[in-house]
Amino acid sequence: MLAIHHSNAGFHPRWVAYCEEQGIPFKRVDCHASDIIQQLSDCNGLLWHHSQMNPRDLLVAKAILPLWNIRAFAFSQTGAPAGTLTIRWHRSTCSKPLAPR
């Protein structure tokens, strides 16, 4: 399942609309919530267009995104889906299965 930070700003509304149109399973999460790690427990990816001009976003992102990378690495090391790639781009993180060679 894909997690999308619940916000009316940035790309969030477009991501939600795209997932709904394409039938992609997702859930809205609050990356600022104290239980964000639990909210992400059943997710394989996180879409969060956090603002580099918002101090709160920056503080939370610096705490959450490295944990997400560690979680994706540990997940791939336990044998759960074969080969997990973690991509961090513009301070966003996405985990997806690697394509077979």
C-alpha cells in the first residue's frame, strides 16, 4: 500500500487524484503525527512533498526519512519481497521492488 501525506498543498491532491483514477491502493497519513511510524507499518511507499520553507516539515522529515530508509533496508534483508530499492529524491523516499534483470 502507498502512503500519501494528507495535505491540500503541493503535489498531494494530484497524487490522491491519480491513485483514485488508476485504482492504486493508498491511504492518507499525517507525517507530523506522533504515531507516523505505526501509520506506515503496512505501507511500501511514502509520498510527501514537504516544504523546505516550512521549519516543521524540515524537522519532521529529517527524523522520519532516515527511519524509512532503514525500515526498507531491514525489510529487504528479511527476505520479504525480493530486492527492495529505496530512492530518495528531493528529500522524498520511495521503496519499490526492483525489476528482474
